[in-house]
Amino acid sequence: MTALRERRLLRRLQRHDENAFQEFVRLYQHQVFNLVLRMLGNRAEAEDVAQDVFVTVFKSIESFRGESKISTWLYRIAMNQCQNRIKYLSRRPTVRSDVLVESSTAPQAAGPEAQLRGRQLEGLVQEAIAELDEEHRMLIVLRDIEELAYQEICSITGLPEGTVKSRLHRARLALREHVKKRGG
Amino acid sequence: MSTLDHTQASELFSAYWDEELSSEQTAVLEEHLGSCLSCRQEYQEFEQMLGAAATLPQELAPPNFVAGAVKRVHRRSRGRFFRVRRLGERIPYELFSLLMLGLILAVYLMLQLNQPGRLNLP
């Protein structure tokens, strides 16, 4: 989205325009849902939390000063909501992870064996991500799945760049260990 | 940093993957990876794993997601959150109801006028 379009949409959101809200949700629904699903690992929980993210956006839209990109602000809200839900769920019986790697959007140029291996590895990585601790998972999701820039990750997490980089490195090593344990 | 041991090499994997190493560090690590089979295998695994993470398919929100979010905002704010839309942006129900009331009144008066015995108008 261009900066001008983002500013216009923001102005309309701050006027509590319902059409602008629908446009905003339509624009970001898949990004937010994907992010939340990767963090929580369960579709029903992810849908509930992702919808709550948009409700929070609307409740606090007046406080958004445009110092960061609207998507960065949205991701920050999403991550906070995920952390709250993870805490809440940790006090309840286990919620089953149901994120399946059904079909890959990866190029199909490789042979069938390589494709199968790629898909198996994707499955292993997804399962291993779910086993990481909350902070490691958050950094892997933001950097290695959503492919955000370090500066944006710093804005979302509130951590300095050096800390993000060193913790991400630890997170990647932990992920590799989990993948190895699962036979990858 | 002229030569590396296994631990030092593995500490550089993340920055190497992110292309954040200086050209000197890159050259030293690549030299080490070229001569150390175990580090090379480790880096290949690291690379494959992060490559797989980057190609995980994007999961799409369910089809009714937007409607659900709008409904949730209405419910949480008891309908007060969204501003009242001005005429022209919505169906003007209040105008319709006034017109309907006027129409009903007009029909009633016409019916009364057609029966002069029942209504004594000046």
C-alpha cells in the first residue's frame, strides 16, 4: 500500500468509518491470520485472536500517531495478543496444534523426490516452530516466515537490534535442534 | 579473524544467512566451510531449514473473517463505535418512515373527505 493511501485510510479509520474498517480488515486479514496461526498453531484460536487484533486496532486507533508503518503497529498488537493468549492457554488443558502443511507454494521445478523431501521438511519445521519457546517462536515467525526487516522487528518487539540478532541466532539453533530431533 | 574453529563458525551462520557479515568475515567463513566437512554439512542443514521456513505456504483467513470482525466490533461497542453515516452514504430509513407516515395520513384524510358525514371539516 502506498504511503498516501495508508494515510487516507488511517484518517478514515480515525473517523470511525465502517467502510474503512472493512477495507482495512480485508487488506490485512491474511497477514494477521497467518502470523497468529504460526504463533498459536491452532486455527480456531488463531481466528479468534486475529479478530480480536482488529477490534483492538479500532479501540486504539486514535492513539496511533503514524510514527511507524500501520502494518508494524498491527503486528505489534497481534504479537501482544498472541503472548496473552499463550499465557492464558498455558493454564488450560492443551490445545491441539492443527497447522498442516497441505500444499506448498514453492516452485514445482524440482523432481518429485525433492518436492516430497521439501514438503516433509516444511512439516518438520512447522512442528519444530510450535515447540520453541514463545520469544524464539516470535522471532522466527517475524524474520524467517514473514521476512520482516530487522528495524521493523525492533519496532514490534521493542528490543534493540543487537539483542534481536543474537536472540534470533539462538532461536535458529534451537529450531535446528528440534528439527534434528524429529528426523530432519 | 584468520581461522575459525567449529563453534566460531557456527556462531556466524545466522549473520551469513542474513548476508550481514563483512566481506572479510564472509571470506574467512567460506574458507572454513570449504575445508571443514562437518561445518559444511551443518550449514547446509541450517540453510535448508530456514529455506523451508521461508516457503511455508501462507495460511488464509476463513471466508467469513471480515464479517466476523465487523460483527465483533459492533457487539463489543454495543453499536456505538462506528459513527453514524451521513445521508448519501447509507439508505435513509428515517426519510422513508416520514414519507410513509405522510402517505398514511394523506390516505386517511382522503378517505375521511370521501365520507363527509363522518368528518366535519370547516
